Amino acid sequence: MKLTGIHHLTAVTADARGNHAFYTQTLGLRLVKKTVNQDDVSAYHLFYADAKASPGTDITFFDWPVDRERRGTHSIAQTALRVNGERALSWWKDRFGSLNVRSDEIVERDGRLTLDFEDFEGQRLSLVDDGGQGEAHPWERSPVPAEHQIRGLGPIRISVPKLERTARVLTEAMDMRAVREYRVGDTPVHVFEMGLGGPAAELHVAVEPGLAPARPGAGGVHHVAFRTPNEQTYQECWERLQSLRAPSSGPVDRYYFQSLYFREPNGILFEIATDGPGFATDEPMDKLGERLALPPFLEPRRAEIEAGLKPL
């Protein structure tokens, strides 16, 4: 499989209005697509990203009226967001203090400065110093100064009770590379990388046999998606899963990108998504996220769908 990094991560909120306020006002991200869950049109699907809605910068949310997540293994446990430098992390630490956002101290973890924090529903997040690697596209209307803005997704950490079967899928089926190990307290964490590597192209696997399985809910994560460049490499990923007889969704057209879903051996939902065509397919780049966007097959139901959604 030709996977180049993290494409997006989709989590769950039970409060779309509060979620919108936190991710646009507190974190300063841009709402680049306000749409609905294509499999459940009663729920918003909100996409937050950088100014250009670049692949690899999206953290997205389904809005479902559910209880809070019960934390545990067999789950996606933490989502990192990249910033540039120690000064940025110090600025964010001060900001979180002034806004009563729960956060820890800045620490060095896996060789990078990191600041763990949570949103208002207990979504486990962290800011990671990426050393300014790669492109950045600050949003001019963000309340966060350009030099401190979130640059995109960083490493995603999953929790499994045993490493072996997950590692086999990551390396033998998905062509990731096992590159190193570190510890969080007493927990071993194994790092797998894709493409050119670096913090935007890593999956971290924590081995936690003593934890009960997580129960999904608000403040938890639904799935993580990995980038593949184009239709050809996407088709090759699908052919690889078929050759391995791995159960999957088969190709799914999400309009803004092509998707392919499957579960690793511990039940964690993975997605492979193409970089294009992107979120400017149906809206001008300077107007992204300002109105409810619906893919063509849902457009005839616009009035019905809008009537079932609460204003943000």
C-alpha cells in the first residue's frame, strides 16, 4: 500500500455547538466543511483544518446524542496536533490556563516536546513540536497568531492489549515500518511510520493488556484515516486487501475523497482516503464551511436534512 501519512481523524461529540466553538475559537482551526454523516443524515459531520483544507490537517466530528466514552483498550487513545517550536507550546500552555482548558505540563516524549490537553468532553489531544517540517497554511481569520497555529495532525496513538497481530497488519498488509519504541509511564509504545516518516506520518501503538475494552461515546474517536495520493494508489490498496481476503467496506465514494474502511485485529476502524478531489469541489476556497454542504446524492433532501439539524 502506498500510504503517505495521516489523512484525517474522526471523533464523536454530543454537543455540536460547543464543539464548533472549541475547535474554531479556542484552537483557532478553520471549519472547512459543514456537512452530515452520509450514513446518518441526522448528524452533523464537521471538518476542522488549516486555511487550505489540506489533506493531513483535518480533525472531524460526528454529532451524536450519546454518553461519554469509557476509556480503555481496543481504541484510538490520543490525537496529536502539530505546532512549530517550544515558543508555540509555551504560548498554548498560557492560553489553556487563561481559558480553563485542562492541560498537563510540557514534556519531552519520544524525542519531541509535547503538551497534552483535553477538550470540554474529554477528547484526549496533544500538541507536538514538529520542528516546522513541511508546509503550513495559517488561516488569516483565526484568533491564534499565525506563528502559533496548529499546522496539521501529528502522530495518532492507539491502544491494544497485544502487539503482534496489529503489528503484522501494519507492516505486512499496510507496508508501514516499525522504527522505534518508547514508554509512557510503564506502557510500551511502538512507533510505525509511513511514506517519508516524521510526526505527520506516524501511528503509535500502546500495548495495554490490563485495560478493559473501551466503550464508544462522546469524547472518543470513531476512526483514523491514512492518506493515499490518488485513484491508482487507492485501487492498489483495495486490491491488496482483496488479495489478503481481509474484510472491508469495499470502495466508498465520499465525494470529497474516496474511502476504504476495514478493522485491524483489535477492532479499531481504519480508513484509507485519497488526497483529492478535496473540499473546494463544491464551494469556493474562501467560503468553505459557511453553509451546509451536501454531496449530489443528498442534495434533493436538503430541506428535510436542514430541518433536522440544530444551528451552530
